[in-house]
Amino acid sequence: MADRSLNTPASRSSRRWKILGLGVIAVAALVWWQWPASKSEEGSRAKPEQGSLTQPAGGGRRGGPPGFGGFSAGPTPVRVAAASAGDFPVYYKALGTVTALNTVNVRGRVDGQLVKLLVEEGQMVKAGSVLAQIDPRPFQVALQQAEGTLQENQAQLTNAELDLKRYQGLYAEDSIAKQTLDTQQALVNQYRGTIKGNQAEVAQARLNLEFTQVKAPISGRLGLRQVDVGNLVSSGDTTPLVVITQTQPISVSFTLPERDLPDVIEHYRSGLPMVVEAWDRGDSRLQAEGVLHSLDNQIDTTTGTLKLKARFANDKESLFPNQFVNVRLRANTLKDVVLVPTAAVQFGNSGSFVYVLDGDKKVKMRPLQVGPNDGARTVITAGLKPGERVVLEGTDRLRDGSDVEVVHDSDAVPATPSEQLHGDGSAVEQPNTAKAAKAGV
């Protein structure tokens, strides 16, 4: 007897719901499959903006990104620039610390009350200028006492010398004993020694009185005062009255790795001045120019670096002691070399190369030998001549002999490394690169 439970109304209803669910899933999958193609067709029918580097409709893979990233059977749009000839300064970069040529902590040399401050904070002073006044009255009294003692002993010495002359006459007449004459001679010598001690005491008292005027030992700029008027000061105080730093000229200390030393030492010992530039911490603004002044006599074994010191006139006082700066030491200048934008240099398995424009419609891969670069420009030692045009942008889709369409031809090469470098050594974006970024390249 057949099982009738399989044909019950409940089982038939369950099958209908399953079939309906499968149909909905199939329709949803079909819509999802067709949706990207319709969006791509709509994008391909849209009119490209004027001046953009997007491919024509149907010129590449449907739905692919426009511009340099897509694939097209037509010419590849590229930007090019011409190689140029010129001088290239070779710089070594380092982090430096500004140090004052001289720094003096001004303290009182005698004990007393500070009664006057004769200068302002931050003022430029010259050596010998009076900065402050300590109460001089106790030292004036001490000087008078020393002078009085000196005068008293001078009078005693004068009387002893007169007696000595009398004793010498009497001894010549054989009227007194030799011992009496010798005793008087010793007394005169004693008074003379006392006078010398008294004179030294007078000089010491006069010197202490002079020290009540606190004077600048060097020329420089004052810092903020540390002691106010009315306080007692002492020669043993750890806190100075004020600090003077000599900022004109000023020094910058920095280090270089030992691999860079042969070139630097060779030019330093030749006697020719080596230019040193000090840039701000952002490496965007030149603050001062100076010359390499001295080298340390040994390499630090823990870091493998040598300490160098540059001297700056600092006429505008743009450098401050303990300031951190980015140092650029110009070690050499390469004369009349071939220069190309660094963005044009590519790197492959066989080394460095560029895509050189062969005519107006094709490019040719050219192997190179490269020299130093400053982030914006690269020195080409072999493989390229001045005037040849190289591809700057669009190289990711190029091969040797590829067809190209030049959309922008720039003959400009960045002028100076000082103007073209960021703090991290990367090149500053040029105007044509900025436009390309806006165009979606």
C-alpha cells in the first residue's frame, strides 16, 4: 500500500515555498551579475573632461581605471621632460646642533647686597660693560682701614731708617757695638716687609671694591636675569646673575658617517672653504650659510661617525644656541653633467634605465649609469645626452618600442636642490605633477 503522507497538502505547500525561494535567488544573482557591466557602459558613454588623460570609449578593458593605469590598444599618454646639462652640487646632509662660540655664567665675585641692575634682559653688551652693582660701602670702609694701616707702618719705617743712619755714624766713630747696628738694620727690614703686606692688603681692598661692579667678561647677548635687586649675592652661588652667550659668530656641530669622510677630508685639507648651509627643522627654509671650521681628531667607535664644526657669521642672529638644524655640507660641485628629473629614472633587473622618446610617437628603453641625486634631479654619468626627452609619467604601461602620445612636454628641470627638497629628502612636487594629480593620473 503506497504511503499517502508524501502527497499531503502540507508537503505540497513546502515544495512550492522552496521553488519560490530558488527563483528569487536566481533573479537576485542575475541582477547582481548585470549591474557592474551596466555601470561600466554608462561610464564609458560619458564624455571625458577636456585635457584629461582617460582613454576613449571602448579603447580599454571595460570597467578598467582611466589614464595611465588602464590598458589600451592605442598610444599610451605620457609626459616627458628634456635632459639638460649643468653644474650639480654634491651635498652631505646631517642633523646639527647650534652652539654658542662662548657662554659665560656671570656671578658676583664678592659677597653683598645687589642694589642695581644696569642692563635689560636680552640686551647686547660689550666686554667690560657694567651689568650690576653690589653695595660698595663695606668695601670702601675696608679700603680705608687698609690704607690707614699702611700709612702707620710707613711712618714707623721712616723713623727706623733715620735711627739706622745715626747708628751707622756712631759705629763708624766706634761709639756703639756692632750688635746694636745689626739690630736696627733688622728692624728696618721688618718694617719694609710689613709695608709690602700692607700694600697688598690695600690692593686687595681696592680690587674687592672694583668687583662690586659686575662687568661683562665677553661681548654677547644677555639671557633672562636669575637674581632680582635686593637679594644677597655671593661668589659661591650656584645660580648666576645672568648668562651671556656670544652669538656672532656662532658654531654648528654635526656628524658624518665615515664612508663620506674621504671626499670631505680631501677638500677640507686642500684649503678651499667648504660651504655649510643651516636649514630649519622642516628643511624648507635656509637660515644661514657658513664654512666648515674644524674636524674632530677621532671617529666615534659606537656610531662610526666623525664630529665636525662649522662657523657662521650669524649677522641676522637667525641661529640660537642649542637649536637643532638640518645641515647640508657642500663637498663638491660636478661641472657640466647631464641632469634629468629623478622621476624619470626607472629600476629593473639589469639596473637603471629611462624611456627615451624616439621621434614623436615611440619610446625606446635606454640603460643608464647614474650618479648622485638630490631627490629632484639625478646625475647621469653615461647613457644619455642633453636635449633628449625622457618619460616622466606613464612608464608603468611602457615597453621598448611602445607607441606613445605626448600630452605634456616639459623642458624644465628643477633648478636647485635647496629649493626642491623636503625634509625627508624627497622632491618637492612640481606644478605639472600637481596638475596631473588633479586630473586623476
